[in-house]
Amino acid sequence: MPRKSKFARLFLFAVGALVPAQLYAAGVQLPVPRVTIHPGDQLSGQNIVERRFPKRTTQQFAVVSHRNELIGMVARRTLLPGKPVPINAITEQLLVKRGDAAKLVFREQGLRIVMQVEALQSGGSGATVRVRNIDSGVVVIGTVQSDGSIRAGN
């Protein structure tokens, strides 16, 4: 009997030593910065690499899990090399900034009206923002276009 218990303890020790290695090997690939990225810097394919982390990393922390989610985004705070990127540490590039002048475009059946407005909200491409007509003070809701103009909804 003593021989079996020694074998059992040795077996459990060996399996216990392998478990962390297996968890790491069966982990997940996460995109991480290659270099330090400062607030306001845009992320590109050149400054992002993949690194393996334990699977529990994505379960414990709200981090970006796919490279595509990072490319083109802007850092809201300093991102350190080799560390997973928290979801709230990045934002889309703002094309319209609150308080700035913008161009509101209204199109319907061949009619095109363009007017200067003041952005009441910031937003990137595809975001819905409120703007105020500079002349009349009327508030309108529109969608930010990729060129930075705002399309009035209809």
C-alpha cells in the first residue's frame, strides 16, 4: 500500500505541474501593442502583434479579443507593449468634435441642401449626433459620414 500512495502522490504532482502549462497552451491569442502607444495615437497593423494569454484573461477582464477591433482606433490612454488592451482604453477616431463647426447635408429626390452647423456631440463615422443650425438655432439629428459631414436623417 505505501508504494501505491507514493505513486499516486507522484502522479498528482506531475499532473498538477502540467495543468498551468496546458491552460497556457490552450489559451487565447490576443492583440497587444508592439510599442508604447500614447493617448491620441492611432493604432495600425504595424504597432499591433498577437500574444498568447490564459483563456481566463478574457473571462476576467474586458479586453479587445480581435486584431480587427483595434486597427484604425485611437488610444484614450497609454497602452503598454505586450499587455492586453482594455475595451475602454480605445475609441473610434472622431470626425466631428463637440463645439466645432460642421457641414450638415440634406438630400431628397435630387435636392441637396448644405448648411453650417455647430456639433453638440462628438462622433466618428456612422455615429448619430445632434447639431445646431448656427443661423436659426434649430437642433437636428444626423449621421456622421466618412468625410466628416453630417447627413440629415429622413
